Amino acid sequence: MTAIGIDYGTSNSEVVYFDGATHRHIKLDPLVKNGSKIRSSVFIYFEDELPPPPDEMVEVKVSQLKRVINEQIERAKQGYYSAKDPKEQSVYSGRIDDLRGEYHNKPALQRKAIQQLMHAMSLDEIPLLRLVESGKFAFGEEGFKRFLKMPDKGRLIYSPKNFLGASLDEDQKKAFKGIIANQLAYFKQCAEMQLNTTVTSAIIGRPVKFHGTRGEAGNRQAIQIMTEAASLAGFAQVGFLDEPIAAAYKIEQTLSRDTTALIVDIGGGTTDVCCINLSPDRTNQLNRAEDVLSVTGRRLGGMDCDKSLLLKAVAPEMGMGLKTINGLPVPPTYYSDMCAVDNIPALTRFFSDDYGLDIAQTMSITKDAKQLERLLIVQENKLSARVVNSVRMAKELLSSKDTITLPLQYVEDDFNVDISKEALKKALKPWLSKVKALVVECLEKTAVKPEVVMITGGMSLSPIIIDALYETLLNGMPRLENDAFNSVCEGLAIQAAKQ
């Protein structure tokens, strides 16, 4: 039985196999050099025509067509009875017979109903479940490039993981189960091809609290969707492990003595913190529940930072803060909706024709409408995900640079935004205060003071974050060096090998 570790992340995902001695990272993205990580976003698209409308919608349209035919028959009857010329009556009689034939020709009515519905239908009106059942899937850079080339041909799900704990109806649950099943099946296929063996089971990382507002009910829903998706993907067995605990298992392999460690995992969608006893003598022990002293988490991740930086540094160049001629501000919800790449209802609303009309009307009563026109271009061309992705890259560059120039020529020619590290610090300040509070909460829950700290996850590469945590909270506590991007998945693979 071959088992793998899967770090199914908000921004990126990774698969690792551990043979008991060494880790093997599975290449997932053929378009990226050393592509062991892959974007978690999925592009679901149609190369040609949209899928036919569902049967129930067709039946409703057929009923509407029948009502119209009935009205035409009644008018033809009135014409027949009021006609004085037999030839004219004969014309009406033939018309009545033709309409009655049309009324009872159900296949023809269904074809006509489908044609009319297809003509009026746009991609945004297709329910997500039908899109998942009928569309084609593209992952990683291929999916993102397809999205950039043909946004009107499909829908980009920027971060499927962020929806798992949210309020979902049954069709939406089925849709996300289908999306994740397709991703996990692809991960499994890549692992089997590269390991040259059948992969039967997996340990999947999970945040302490999934993104959402439903608490423990949201967590249970997320695990159920992931479990059922893994089964659909072909896994005979699947288990879950808190991501900070997985990172602890990886660092445990490097220890020479028993140690109590504080693990801070700051990922794309959540921040999770745990205090755990680690021991080189217990690395092969399967159940380590007694070693976990405290664990806590919250939906605070890199994506929140991306949105905050966008609102602080880029949105003002798109009209945020402008006032209309009557002194009222341009609605700030324009910009929060533009950022809502992980909120399908909000993003669907933002891309609607009515929303574009509302922005255009606001432009007409704004003194300097040039900046607001950039927002309208983003709305009309469905560029939200691309803008958020650009800001994410700017955030990463500011980890090592004092200033950067963010090119946004796909919005407008010669449109560039200068962003400084100081601007990033200001954008991160409210977010960082919440991360600190989470660390304090974890420390207060344990009676044993940690001896060392390990900060991992993509956001741990930012000096701003490290400096903020060490300024007061972690001052004097030795920091364990680790691979910020791979520690969690390598720990998951270690746990998988114990099964």
C-alpha cells in the first residue's frame, strides 16, 4: 500500500511521498520549472458551445411556447369566424391546423426551447454544479493562462478550499466535491506515474478552522466534502492532520533531544498555531494526541493580505476615495466586491451587467472619472483574479525590496502603481494584530512554556511578519529554521508512511 501526503492549500498545493528515509516531491505542474507546487485555482471551461440547459428549464420554456401558440390559435379562430370570404376562412383554417400540429409536436418545441435558452444564456447564469458536470478542467499555470486568454469561456475558482466551510446548499456541496475530486485525481495520477506504483491512501493537511463563519459545523462539512472527494478520486483510505502538527513532525526529524515547540503556520487562507512536545524517540509513533498541548487557528492568511494591499495601494488608483458632484464618496463596496475572488456570489454580482451600469452611472457624476474608468475595465473584462494575483506577486517581491513598480498594462496602457514596503506594513498592521492574538491564545492554553519556535508557511518569508512576532511575543525564543513551503507536506508524508 503506497500512501502520500497532500498539502491542499488555499494558494498552492503539493504532494510528497516518504519512504521512511527520504522525501520525494511529486511534480504537479509541467509548465513550471521544478513544479512540485501547483496553483490551487481551477479553471472550468467550454471550448465550443455552452452546455444545453437543464431539463426543468427546457420544460418551463416549452410551457411558455405552448401558451404563445394557444394565443395564436385563439386569434386565428377569431379571424376564421369573422371572415366572410370562404377563401379567407380556408387560410385561417389551415393556420389553425398548423398551429395545433406545432402545439402537439413536443420534440420540435423542445428543440426550439433549447435554441432560445442557449441564445439568451451567458456563462455566469450556468449553475456551478452544471458547470462542473459539463465543463473541462485545467489546473495550475495551464488553467490560469487559459483564464487570461478566454475569461468568457469559463469560470476560475480562485481558491476552492476557501469555500469548504461556508454556507453551501446541496448542489454547491456537490459542485465543490466534484472540483476537488478532479484535483485529487490529478494529484494521484501524477504520483502514480512518477512513483511507478498504485497510490491507495493519503494524509491530507487541514487547517484547525476552515475558512468560513459556521464554526465546527463548517469544519465538519469541509472534512466531509474532502473525504467524499478523495473517494471519488480513487483513494481507498484518507486521513487528515492539522497542518501545524504536520510541520512539527517534519522538524522533529532534525532534533537530538526532547523539545517543546511552538509552531506558527501562516498560510494562504488560515493561520494555525500549536504547542507540541517533540521527541526523536517518538517519530515512528502513529498516535501523538498526548503530545499536542494546545492548538488554535483562524481564517487569517496571505489572501487577506493581498486584498488589504490591493485596497490600500491599488484601489485609490481606480477611483477609491473619489467623491461625486454631490459630495458622496464612490461606494467602497465596488472595491471589496472586486477583491472577492473567493466569494462566488459577490464576484458574480460584481461581473453583472447591472453592476457595470452602476459604475458607469457613478462615473457620470464624478469630477475625475479617469481613475474610475479603470475599475469599469476590470469589471467588464473580468480581471479581478488577475489584479489580485498581480498584487500577490507585488507582496512577495516586497519581502526583499523596499519599493516595486506594479505593471497593470492589461487594465490600461502605461498604468503602473508604485508600492513601498512601508505601504505593505500599513496594509498588514490590522491583520498582524490578529495573528499576534492567535499566538497569545495558543500560549495561554498550554501550561508548558515552549523552548523553541518554528514559523512556517508562505507568509513566514516576510521579514515584516517575523519582526512583528519577535518584537514582543517571541523575543528571546530560539527559532528553528525550516523549509517554509515544504515543511507541512513533508510532515504529512511522514504521517502517511506510518499508516
